[in-house]
Amino acid sequence: MIASGYRYIVQLPGIRSGRPIIEGTRIAIHDVVGLFLSGASVDEIVRELPSLTRSQVYECLAYYEDHRAETDLLVARQMAKSSARQ
């Protein structure tokens, strides 16, 4: 379960397979982290995902630091699916 120290991050059954998302959106933490690891800056991520604030993006990155192994796995799966479609 998500630690109470995260203001914007929640897990809801049935949304994004219960994976951590940004509250009020369907944007998963690994979506944001994937963009960041691909070289996007925080400002570029906010432009790409305009429903997010800079604070939400930074919190996703903080969550990533605390949950790196599980998030890396989700990002890798997402990138594999993306490259398989191309």
C-alpha cells in the first residue's frame, strides 16, 4: 500500500490494474517515470501530460526513488509493449 507521505499518489482497485496513479487521473506513476527516464524534463512531462502539475511530477519521481525496483519493472514492460507496436 502507498505510504501516507505521498500527497498525490493513490492506488485504486480496477484503475490501471491497481498500480499507483496520480489522484484524480488515470496516469500511472510508471507513465511519468518512463518519460523521465527517456530524457524528458519535468517541464516537458507537464507539457506532455497537461493535467499534471510540476508538484505531481516531482512526487512521482520521489515515489520512484522509494520504489525503484517495482517501478523499473513496470516501465520496462511498458516500453516493451510500446516497441512491439512499432
